Amino acid sequence: MAKKKLGLEDLGGFVFSTDNDFDPDQYSDGDRQETLKPSEQRLEAHYSSKGRAGKTVTVVKGFEGTDDDLNSLGKELKKKCGVGGSVKDGEIIIQGDVRDKVMTYLTEKGYNVKRVGG
């Protein structure tokens, strides 16, 4: 069995620095990105099957805000469409071609949604 290579996330985000002028406060949560109001958001609804073994998905891109708010919006969309999905790299991935349902729901919530692609 091969050993798994450890990354920084496996260390709990703990990093050593040899810089004497290092200021750990500059990396604190004080500069966390705030979630914009839905009317200020510019979201894009994509349809994609690339890199997913031919399976179709709807991808929502462009959300600006905290990870918690992105996860909760993803959960709402999955529940509304009655399908599975995930949230990765700042994108909400919904299984299937449900772009029309997603766009309708986001518009009702006050988001500005643009249809991208076919």
C-alpha cells in the first residue's frame, strides 16, 4: 500500500516561517470576503459535460462571498432541483441539465443570472 503524501491542509494550516519580520496577523480572518447582496451578484449558468465521462452538469460560476454562503446556496439549488451536486473551487455543480430551473430559482432570489453556452 502506497503512503499518502501529506500537504499543508493535513497540518491544520500550521506553517513555519524563518522570516524575522513575519506578521501572522496579516493572514487572520479579519480580511475575509463578505458576501455581496444577491442584487449585486453576477452569476453565470453553464452547461457542461467536459471531463465528466459524458455526464451532463449545470455549473454556476461567479459567486462572490464566503464559503459558508456558497455551500448553503448550493444546498438550496440541489434541493430545489431534486438532484445531487457539489461545491468546488467557488463553483456550484448540479447534476443534469437543469439550467432553466437553476436560473429561475436564482432570479426569484434576486440574483442576476446570465445563461452561458448552448
